Amino acid sequence: MLKTSKIFILSVIMSLIVAAPSLAAKSVMDRTVIRVGTEATYPPFEYRSEKNEIVGYDIDVVKALGAHLGKDVELVDMSFDGLIPALLTGKIDMIAAGMTNTEERRKKVDFSDVYYEIENAFVTKSDDESISKIEDLADKVATVQIGTAQDIFITNTKLPKEIKRFQKNDDALREVLLGRSDFCVVNLTVANAYLRNNDAFGSTLKIAFRNFIHKQGEGIALAIPKGDTTFQEALNKVLDEMKKSGELLGLKKKYQID
């Protein structure tokens, strides 16, 4: 009898062990609400409106995706460098934050298909004629938003004598405006949005030059949990439909995406 009980208990334990991976592998598609992490200081991709609501191109994209998939969307605003850790620990289900699908990030998380190709701007003071190409960045002081693809790029060039990193792009740009750095590297669309909508930036700063700094196939995409192919395939299917129907193009025009 005792032997039979031990065998039964062992069988139960083994069943739980076998079942655990399948329970852990539950797809985001099984949820009714998709928790989307973002960093709302990156206009026109994500930012706060005058009513303090989180709006922007990325936000409209994920809301449209949610509608197509029959899911509600819950936005979670946090620092950019905290987004991937939050995804890895299950605090959020997706990242929509102007995030580039870099090789390093793909080691930790999966991504949807690219839905925005990136070009970057190097912003200086309007009267600064010393910077017009990559080589001119040598021995300069740079600013950048911490943890971004631009941060990775400018670090890898080893050109600036100092790189100042900020949680927000507007703080990085303000450092240039105040004369405490020589240039800021930022997404071109974001740079244009700041220069167009912020009088202080627009009257004092300029885009000295622009270039593509990413590898072939890299661009802005939605980060999702590693291995959730069900969710990934569903997102890519809808993104493809939105591209073909012109829905994505309409959103780009709405936010004056360059």
C-alpha cells in the first residue's frame, strides 16, 4: 500500500513537471488585454497630449492591432531602459516605443515585422558649421537617449570624447541648446517633430546631417516575449494587412512621419 502511494505521488509530480512548460508557454493571444509598454517622450511615435493622454504613431498602431485581433490594449508608461526587463519578467506583453530590432535585443526578445524604416539626425546649434558628416563627430561631446539604437551606434563609433546619456530626448536636445554638448543623435522623425513643435529648439537648433545607421532588415518593430510564435504570426498577419490596405500609411500621414 505504501509502495503504491509512493508511485502515485511520483506520477503526480512527474505530470506537473511535464505540464509546467506548456503552462509557461501560454501565448499573449490567450489574453483578453495586451499590456503594452512604452516611453511617452518620443514624439511623434509616443508622447503625452495636452490632456496628458499617451498618443502617437506607435500608440495608434498597437490600438489598431488590438482592434483587428479583438483585444483590449493597456498602456504602461516607463523609462526606455526598463522596457525589455519588464517584458522579460512578464510585467508587460509587448513593447511599442520606437524600438529598433537590433541583433543584441533579438537575443532576449522576439519582434514583429518592421513597420517603420529608420533614418537618424545629428542635431547641432544653428550656427555650428563644424559638423556635416560622421568624421566630424571626433572629439566632440555627444548626447543621446540612453539604451536606444542611437546610443549603441554612437558608442560603437568611438568618435566623441564624451557621451552624455539621458532618459528623455528633449533633455538630450536641451543640452545642445544650452551649449553643454556639440550634437545630439536622434531618430530623424523625432528630431523634426521637436524642431517643428518646440519654438526654443526650432529657433536654435538644426539638423546638421542625416544617415542610415542600421543594418539591413533593422527598423522599428514591436518587441514581444521570446518564443511566442502564435502572437508573432498574428501580429505580422495584421501588420501586412494594414500595409496593403493603406491603414499604416494613413497613420504616418496623420503624425507627419517623414
